[in-house]
Amino acid sequence: MPTLPSLEEIKKEVIDSQIWRSVFRGGLWKDTPRDRSAHIIGNVWLHLHPVRIRKRALEWTYTWGLGGISFALYLILTITGVLLMFYYRPTIDLAYRDIKDLEFAITLGKLMRNMHRWAAQAMVVGVIAHMVSVFLRGAYKKPREFNWSVGVLLLTLTLFLSFTGYLLPWDQLAIWAVTVGTNMAGATPVLGNEGPLGNLVGAHINNDVRFVLLGGTMVGENTLLRFYVMHCVAVPLVVGILLILHFWRIRKDSFSAAPYEPNEEKWEVWPHLVKREYIAAAGCTLFMFVWSIVMNAPLEVIANPNVTPNPSKAPWYFVGLQELLVYFDPWIAGVVMPGLIIVGLMAIPFIDTNPKGVGYYAWKERKFANTGFMLGITMWFTLIAIGYWFRGPNFFWYWPWESWLIPKAAPRLTWNVFGPNPTWRLWCTPNLSAFPLWLGIPVVAGLGAASLLLPKLIQKELDGWKTNLAIVGALALVAAAMRISPLHVSLGQGAWLVAFGWMHFYFGFVMPQRHIRTLDWARYIVTMALVLSTTAVLLKMCARLAFDIKYLITIPGISMNI
């Protein structure tokens, strides 16, 4: 009586068959190191991996699988997005109705929309976390500088891809989030009608960069169509090209994992790394599937341009920029700051000359780089948290336990330090300037130049607990002097001054003075400009929240306020 073939025999028959071998190159499968290497090299998908890899790269805690998970989320977005396109029409008359049909009339429509929405949010978080992981491992250093820049562009496009998709449901949440986000474009210097120098080049509401983005002067039919095309065609095409380039450069530049010991033996990618990647992708897909069943994507009432929600907030990943509008003019908060972040991230591999800490987590060996980078990341998510959870109606500050239904009194009036129409006294009339503009420009420029140059010019190292104690003590004395002066600084204002003043002086002077003063002048200037841009946010937050200072310098004639 014939016996049934075993599972191993069936597997061998399939793998050794002509059909299988026509797809997968090579001879009969013998499961040898040579066969496993040929399997990687001869596969259109797997050949992006090296044949062998260091043991450190196989550990889950090395990369946490964040790069692969981000790509898996991109694939989920692509598949669910294509399916949703079959049932969605980008017109203001039909868009909201189609979204409703997806929820109630189309089989699995709600699941597909939920997965698409949550995968988009998860991909934003995943790409940011991947960037942080790569930075802390020093994986952006030579020869991977270019690929790091490609990754920064992919992060930017991921945010923009999610932002363009935000409008498509055409509900109140979508239209007003996009309105808030695109209003910042109107403050672009020169190109925006509300930006500095815009009036000098004839920029108006019907011809500036915001008009080009919206296809009109307000969010409407043209905006929906443009965002649909960008979300479904233009941006995914660019992202796909950059992803191919990103993967190819990872293969060519080699994996960054450092060896545990010299001349250690490498492990084969098949099956060790590939197995882990598929486990991570399967786990990610399962999680998104379950989450999409449990949690419905938000959908409010149909968009109404005549009814403005209070508060109107940008998408959560841009709420930090919206929070910056409290402290800075829109051209700085919405244009200059994001531009500096993107350019600064891309410049990091070219200004960081520390050869240590490549391919492993090394906080002590890269203390300045890691501290500065994580300070920026922490500030970014702190601003998001403040804007998302602590800003209520009229964008007033509400503690989590306070009800938004209880109106708050108008905030205290603000004043400017340097500008036209000075009051010539420190306890100045609100909304006017304490000092004239001709004094402010050289003072601010001089302080900026001193902050930029002194860490390099002072050769004696100032780091240590004694320096920190001296900084806090000096700031406390300044706060005490201000309290007994005609300014009548309160204890709370003094605490703000000590806390934010210490952070600015320590991160913007002491740490650079210790770690980067030996850099050549070009790299030093760029690094210090980025550091001071970060600490300037802290100072401006302190000035506004504690002392009601709106601008340091205001020049109304050209719409420039700092």
C-alpha cells in the first residue's frame, strides 16, 4: 500500500520542480551556504540585502525593526489606498458621501478606511522613530551621508503625504486642519502675501504661494482636487523613487552594525535577517488590522466653510508649528523653523566629525551630538503635547482638568522690546515697544554674534557641576534684582527665567564650548547656528509666557517681526 509523502518530500518536490526553478534562479536546492547566498543575490526583492551580516544587526534591540515596519506601513497604505480609490470621488458634493458609503454601504469599506487612516498616523511615528534610532547608532556617518539626506526627505514627504490625505474626507476636522496648515504658507518670505518683503514684490492673496497650493483664496473644490492628485499620484511617485534609492544605498553602503570583536564571523541574511523582517511585518499588519477593528477613524460632520470650530488645530504632527505661532511671527514659525529643521538634519553628517559611535549605541562617546539631537526631538514633541492637550478655545491655555465650556478671560496684553513708537520706559504701555528700533538692531545683532563666537574663543573648559551651580545662582540673583526693581518681577516669572535661562546657557554655551570649539570655523558656525536656533525657541517661550513679550524687534513696514 503506497504511503503518503511527508511534508519535507512535498517541499522538496515543489522547490526542485521546473516551475519553481524558473522563478528562483540556481540549481537544485541543497540548503547550503552557497544556496542561501544565491537565494539572496538572485531574488528581485531580497537582493537589496547583503549576503552576510554582522551579528549585532540581527538583534531586535539594534534597529527595533523600525525601517522595515515603516516600509510595511507604506505597503499597507498603498494597498488600502488603491482599494479606497475605487469608491471615492474628489468633489465637494460627493467626497463626504463616499466616505459615509465606505462606512455603511460597502463591504469591508470601514475596515479599509480605518487601516488607511491609522497606518498613515503610525507611519509618521515609525519614520520619526527610525530616524532617531539611526542617529543614536551613528549610522548617518561616512559613507552614509547621502542616504541620511534621502531619509530626511522621505520623512518630510511622509508628513506631506499624510497632510494631503487629511483633506479628502471633507469633514469639519479635515477642512479646518488644512486651513490652519496652509495659512502658514501665506507667511512665506517674499512669496507670501503676509510674509516679510511680500508687499515689495506684489504678492497678494490671489497670486502668492498659498494660492498656488490651494488653487484659490480658500480651501474649496480646487484644493480638494489638487490634494487628491498630490496624495494619490505625485507624492507617492516621488516617495517610491526615493525608497528605491534609499534601499539601494543601504545595500551599497553596507549595514552600519559594528562588530563585537575583530574578525568576527558574519551570519547569513537568509534565513536569519529575512525571517525577522517577515515576523516584524506580519506583527505590524496584525496590529493594524486589530486596531482598525477596535478603533474607528475620526469623521465629523460635513465640511462647512462658514462654521469655524473653536479651537481649529492643524494635524497633530503640525500642532507643534501651530504652538510656535504663539511665540513667533508666522513666517518664522511656519516657514523658517521647518526649513531650518530639514536643512539642519541634512547637514548633520557633514558637520559631525566625531569618528566614534558608528554602528552601536554610544551616549558617552557622542554626548554633544546625542544631547543636542534629543533636546530638539523632546522640544518638538513637547510643543505638540502643549498644542494638542493644553490649548483650548481661542487657543488659550487650559489645564487637562479644566473644562473648555468655561470661557477664560482674555490674556494679558503683550509688548515689544525694540520697535517704532517706543514708550522710553521699561514698564511700557502694552503693545508698544520699550526701546527704539535703531537701538534694538545693533543690540540683538551684538548679542547674537557674542553667543555665536564666544564658545570657540574662550579656551578654558567650563563644564561641570560648579558651572551649572554658578549659572543657576547668577540667574537667581538677576531675578531677585528684577523683583525689587520697578519691573516687579514675580516669583513665578523668576522661576521661568532661571529654568529657561539655565537651559539656554548650558545647551547653547557650556556644551558647545566643551565639545565643538576645536571644529574648523565653517563647521563650527553651522553647528552653533543650529544650536542657537534651538535654544532661541526656549528663550522666546520664556519671554512670552513669563514676561508677555511679543516681539524682540518689530518692523511693520516690511511685515518683519522677530
